[in-house]
Amino acid sequence: MPTRVHEFSWPDRVVVGTLGAPGSRTFYLQVRAGKQLVSIALEKQQSALLAEKIDEILDQLFKLEGNRFSVPTSTPIELVDNDQLEAVEEQFRTGAMSLGWDPTTAQVVIKAYPITDVDVGGDEESFDEVDPHATEMLLVRMPVGSARAFAKRTREIVGAGRPACPLCGYPMDADGHTCILPED
């Protein structure tokens, strides 16, 4: 069966957002170009790692001697996007992802594949592993300014969850928290 590719080369919008209350949020990577809208579910950790790795790529490019790309060190104000997710219809739940740089278009490239039985093994290094038998994938190319804005927003969304307990560091629920401190 051929792989169905949801491809966005110059998207109008690329964001991570959530649905649900802190503690039971579902994270989504949502991409829109014109009337085409795709939402894929992510884990919180995948979202955080994606933002971290995008910033690493952009920071390396910025520091690269002879770099011909105009890489912003912070989010351009005109690219800040604090709007809610649009109508969410989950296309798939993300398993493996890959992240790269395309110097021919000066864009960060994200590839996301649906979760498979292979992904369930608990291997945390699956960020760059690609399932050759995937029947669906999301391919997003975004320019450096949009990528910087995406990473900033994603870090803010990830950090907006339940507050951490000042004593034990575990998340506190709105309906209570039992703090178990380690014994000295």
C-alpha cells in the first residue's frame, strides 16, 4: 500500500496546541495551508523534544561561519501565534519522527509517522527511526522564522501544564496532591 503523505511546503500555520485540562491534555501538531488542515496527536515529551531539537538546529546555523541564511536568534514578533487550535480531527497518533534541514529551501523539515507496534517497545531513541511500512506520514517544511516561533510556542505550551510541587517536584493536581518526600 502506498504511503499517504500530508505535505506542507510553505504552511500558513504550524503550531503545537492542546485539548483538555492540565493533567489530561492531549497534544497536537497542527498544520494549515489554505483550506488543508492536518492535526496529529503527540506525546508531551515528543513536543518538548521537537522544540528543543529545532532550536538546536537553528542555533547551529546561526553560529555557522559563512552562513548565508538569515536565522533569527529569537521569535520574530510578526510570527507569534497564541491562537487556539483550529477544528481538530486527529489524523493519526505520532510514533517515529525525524527532523532535518533543507539548505536548498532554507527550511526546517519535520516528518512524522503513525505509531506502530514497533514503536511501543519503550525505545526512547526512536526520534530518528522511520517506519518503512508506514501507510501515512506528515511532511512539514517551514522557514527559519516560523520554526523559531514554533519552538517558542511549543515550549510555552509544554510548560503550561500542572504546577510542580516545590517539595517533591511532581505535578500537583487541582483536586489535591500527596507529597512523598524521600527519607534522609
